[in-house]
Amino acid sequence: MRGLRLSETLGSGVSCNGNTVAYLAGSPAPLNAYGIDGKQLSKKIFQERPGPAISSSYTSSLGFTIQTAVLPTAYPFLLFKGIITYGWPNGFWFFHGIIDKLKHLMGFKSSQAMVLNAMGYDESDGKIMFKKDTYKIHFTPPQDPLFLRKINAFQKLTKKLGGILFMSRYRSTSVHLLGGCNASSEPSHGVCNSKGQVFDTKAPATVHPGLYVCDASLIPCSVGINPSLTIAAAAEHVSRHLVKDVLEYKSKRGTPVFVKTVDKHSCLTTDKNLRSCHKPVIVFNEIMKGYIGGMPCTAYLKMKMNSQNQKDFDEGNSVNGESHSFLRGKVGGYVVFKSIEKDELHVIDGEIDLCEVDYRTPYTQYMHYRLLLAASSGSRYILEGRKIMHPFLFALNAWRETTTLHVTFKKLAGNRSQDEKINLIGELRISMIELLKILMSLEGNKRRFIYHLSRTLLRTYNLQTPRGSHKGCSLSHSYHNPYPDSTLHEIKTEDGYIISCRQWKCSPAPQRSKGEKQPKLVLLLNGHSAESFWLPTEPNDIVRTLLEEGYEALLLQSRLDPLNPAHNSTIEDIGKFDIPAAITKILELHGESTRFHVVAHCVGGLAIHMALLGGHVSATHIASLSCTNSSMYFKLNALPRLKMWLPVVPVSMAILGQNKVLPLVKTEKISWRHSLLKCIARLIPRYERCTCNECEVISGIFGNAFWHQNVSPTMHSWLNMQSSTRLPMSTFPHLRKICKAGFIVDSNGKNSYLIHPERLEVSTLYISGGRNILVTPETSFLANKYMKLHQPGLRHERVVVEGFGHSDLLIGEESYKKVFPHILSHIRLAEQGEHVVMSSGKKCNEEALAWADDPYGEDTGFGSLFSPSIIILLMLLSLLVLISLLL
């Protein structure tokens, strides 16, 4: 027989280390388990690579270990991926594979997948034999007593991670093949000795000179865990004896031995050079011009993206909201702002992030600039700005949003007390010519930079995929200070409806000066079905603020409140029945001569004006009136106005049928009519999208009520899960008539209120949000103008608070700093009798007021280069095209 004389145990005692392999696909978890090819390897720095082949490990007390493996690029994607090995996918997972492959080919983030490899202890009784008759190698796998336990563990992991589990149809998986040339003390039990030398069966304890085995086939049994280190240790052990034998052999023959010293630092130097060469930098210049605080300003900036001193981000982190390092960088250059400093303001430290994401607004992308500026005078300034990109109507406003930087300009406080405080806002824009110059002058890996930037814009505007979610927020993280005790009064209105009024009595108020009037009561009127004043999750809501200032708060819960929802009512009913009933209750509790302040929001403001101008209540009991985004006028942005002009409300009422209260929370059982309306509402475009279904329904029906960035996560969760649980829609037809008219009208659409200005003899404050999202500042402008014309002897104020939209004026996280002080100041001035501000000789005449224009009316709030009328026309045309396609 030809060949060497070897032990008969050759090929026996094979172990698979208890291996069982499965494939997990379609997981929503950030597994980051896709490998990279050779081209990507040269472009990716070490921190951006997916990691080693084995990235995590879990050891079970049942006697096995499960490790996750990164999928190599050679792994067959999609159609035939695992079909032969793992079987045909169940259900729609075959189509999931097609979609996943398309994402991969287009460069988008495909769904997460990885390999699960279980290892443990098998019987080590497998065999590998050569069949002489067929000239094939025959493999008999070892027995695995833990197989079913491993399958059960795979299934539990799949439930934790999500996705679908593909199990191998072959049990003879050989990821870690061990044995076959087992080490032993004698040839009858193994092929090699403890030094890795192969036995010669001619004589006992003899070996074949110079023949060694130093791989996993030496190991005679399962090791229970990943055997990589065990194999390495065995190979090192054999190598040590092999080198010793070689040296002894050469010394016997008199052959000189040369030892070469290896520079230990050479590998480190090479590795550093590789990392530096894999860190490409993109450089370009950007010139933006505009006005800050009404004064001209020009910024000449030099961007250095993916710079060495930037923190590197995992490419997979873009899914979780963190931008790619190619979109982050340092900024240099200077700013010319002659109105502030005659010399150039040089950027001494600047940062830019072209894909910043706020977890409160997961659908919105921001381009964030932050510049620290130094002047020759020694002053320091901060210029900070954002380009805000909303996925509204598939990039309708993309050009303006991507080229407009909304900035704030602040002066850092110096040591000198006479330094003037500067805090300005404005906009800087980049022209189309300058943008083309940037594209032409890009230095570095421009293709990769443009690829990553365009991918983020495509995701924001077209795919509209959120980066993050509100679902992770829990009310357990909310403000835990106990809310002040209150008393709930049930009230029956004149038309027989039951409403309620919640009363908070203040703690002993601070002593007031002599002669100061004593109206300590404040009546709070909510907007449409949403709570704006009583916010248990917030440390500084308006109720807490009033109590701290020594005022007693009374909150009217009208027939629009989710606690008292009416199936058939109008806003006129609130002004005619609910508010008079609440005032009657206040006079009953505190006396007929009591005067109180009123703070109203949105629909509550409309209702109190109807009550006063309609003669349902007298102004003699009202010390002051403060309204947020509401008045006798009600002017909307283009999109909500379009919804009011289109038959959205009539169609919605027809769908609802008799039950006009729409449940918003999923836990409630709802009819098919309600389900249909909610589905339609989610499809209607809105300016700012949200991952919360309840929030999407409300904004779809009418419009966004607040900027999510201004509202805390706990407030958002409480508002949608506990406060606004039901939406009474019976008032929407009346509200539609008011919105179309632009001012309060009766339920028949007639102007029966504005013709009685003499009834509104009260000091007023009208507050609007400067960053309007629903109701425009024209609402407060016209109301203030109306009051100054018809009640010139009283104090009338108007405030526009920058950065706020609609409801966030009251529920915003910063409202107690920027909004509440205006309300408290107006109440105090009314108490002190400072409502008379004009003498008879200095009264403004009607002609002078007619000249006045709204300084806040330039911004339509629609974020477009076109006027709202043009936008409405474009929307109507697109709607007609869509209907024609469907028909």
C-alpha cells in the first residue's frame, strides 16, 4: 500500500464543537452586521467598519454559547440567499428580500440581518472518510444532545430582536471542525503525540521525522465555546517544539542560525499612516448674505468636512439620528457685519453639521452652524443658525429651506459692565450662483460627500423616513412634584348641558400695597379639546405660575373638553351658555362685585369675544383679557386655510355620522366610520410630521398645533395619551365658517358680533407666535388695531413671541420664560389701574391707524418662495391631477 504508515484512528473522533447555525433577517435593531468589500475598505476609517467577524457572545447555563457573526459581502444577497440552505421564506418575506436588495443596490440602508452561531458540546463521534469506490469524502456528523435547546434559544433571541429566523435544514454544520488527527499518548487512540508529531505505526512511540500537525484537527473533543484561542494555543505549542527540533537538527549538522530582529513599532507606524490616509477631507467655500436684526450681514466661510479633530461616527448611526462624519466638520473664515463692528469678525472656532436631527422632530433635518467670532475690538460674538428642512409635499420648499439659514447673533458678556447686550435674529441666504461655485470648487472626495448629502436629503424629502421616535418617552420621567389640590365644580348651563370648572386656591398671597385693587381671580379658557393650562408633567405651567404669584386659577372645562364632549354644538354655544354659566359660578363663590382676569387660547378666545360682543356677558366683571393666537379675528396659514376652503370638514362630518366625537387613543373601541376618518386624516399633508398616530390625526384634520421642538417629550406623550383622548368635531362646521370669513361669525355665517365694539370695554393683550404654524400674527395685529380704534381710552397691547407657533405658546418648555411674563405684566398693570394710556389730545385717529402695517406680516410662515395664494393654486392643481389619475 502506498503512503505513510498512520494510525487507524485517522478521520475518527471528529467534533463540530456543537455548532448550529441560523440566519436572522429583517430585524429593526441596529445590528450593523453587513460586511464591506475591498473598495469600501479603502474608503472607510477603522471606526466606520462593522467590526470583527464575531461581534457579541451569550453563554447559556444550559451548556452552550451563542455568538453573532458579520455577514461578508460574498454572502449571496436576496433571491437565493439561504433558500437552498435555509428553505423558502414564509409569507411575504420573499418580497421583503426583493425590497432589501433594491435598497442595497441604490445605496440606502437595508434592513438589519446577521448570522447566529451556537456552539457547545457534542459527542465527538463524527467521521471523515475517503470512499475509494466513489472517490468522494464522506462526512458523518457527531451527535448533538443540545440541539433542541439551541433552537429554542434562537427563537427567543428572534423575539427580542425582531425579524424572521431562518434555520438551516442541515444539522451537520461544520463552522468549527475539530479532531480527525487527535492528539494522544499512543497510536491506538490518536494520530499525533502531544507535540503535534505524527505517529509512525511501524514501532510504538516512533514518529515521522519533520511531519507535524498544528491546526484544529489535533483537538480531540468539543471545547464548548469559540475554539479560536484554543486552536491558536495548540498551534503555538506545536510551533514551539517544531522550532526547537529545527534548531537541534541544524546544530547537529553545524549549520549557522541567524536571528532577525523585528521592529515592534513598524506595524504601529504603518497602521497610523493607513488611518490617516483613509481620512479624506472635503473643503469648500460658502458665501451667505442677508439681514440680521434688519442690518445687512455677509458670511465668508470655509468648510472642512470630515476633519481629523472631528468625532467619527459609525455609518450605521445615521439610522439613529447621528450624521455621517462626511457631513460634519470645522468652519473658518470671517463675517462682515458693519452695523456691529467696522472690521471683520473672524471665526476662531466653528462647527457645522449638515444632518443634525432632533429626536423631538424625527422627520425634520437640520443643517446646524455654530461660529465663535472675534472682533479687533476684543469683543466676542456667537453666530448660530439652522437650515430647517421639513418633508412637506415632497420637497416643495426644498430650495428655500436648504439655502436659508435662520440665525441668532449674540454678544458674549465681557468684564465691562457698560457692554451693551446684543441678541439679534435674522436670515442669511446662499444664491444659486454661489451654490454652483461650491459644487465646482469642492476639494477632496466630492463624490462621496455629495452621495451622503443627497442621501440624507432624499430620505428627508422623498422617503420621509423618521430618524428616531417619541415612543421611547415615558411619563415616569416627568415632573414628580405633586400638583396643587383643586376643587371640581359641576355646572349646568342654560341649555341643560353639564360642564365643569376646576378651581385652584392660592396659598397665602404676599402682602399688597394699600389701595391696590383685589381681583385675584383668573379664568382660563382652553382651545379646541386640548389642555393648555393644567399640565401635570411640566414644572412651570400657567396654573402653577399664577398660584405662585398669589392668584386663584379657575379652569373652564366646556363642552369641547374630552371630559364633557358634545355631539352637537357650536363655538357660539360656548360663548352663549358655557362662559356665562362659569361667570355666574364665580360670582356665586366670590360675590357679585368680583372682577377677574381672563386668559384664553384659540377657540377659547373666539368664544369669550362672542360672549362679550354678543352681549351674553358684561365686561364690567372682567378686569383684563389676554388671548394667545386668538381674538375676534382668526387668520390661518395657507395649508389650514386650504383645508377650510376644500370640503374636508363636510366630508368628515358625513363620514362620522351621528357620533361626532372621534376617539384618538387606540385602547378605545371605535366604529368603522371613525377608523376610516382617522386613516384619511393621516394621509392629509401637514407641515410637520410626527411618529405619534394621535398627533398625526389631529394635525391632519385641522393642522399642526405646535412646533414639536418647543414641547418636551413628556408633555407630548401626556397630551396625546392622557389629555386629548377624544376629539369633539361637532364645532368644526362653525369653525370652518369663521376661518373662511377671517373673523367671528354666528353659526349661520352672519357678522353679528363685530358690529358691537362698544360692548368690549376691557383692557386687552393679544399674543401671537412669531414662527407661525397655524394662526398667523395678523390675528393679533387686526385685533389690537380694532381695540385701539373702538376703545382708545384703555390699555391695549400686542406681543409677538419669536420661535413659537400656536399651542406651544402655553405648553412649550420655555413658555414660562418667554410668554407667561407678558400675561402676568398685563394682569398687574390692569390691577394697578394703568389701563388708561392716552389722553384725549393724543388719541390715535382712524386714518393714522389705517396706515399702520404689521411688522410681523412679511413671513407667511409657509416656507416658500411663492405667496400663499400661489401655493393654494398649485395644491388645487395637483389635487385635480391626482383625482383624474384615480378616476
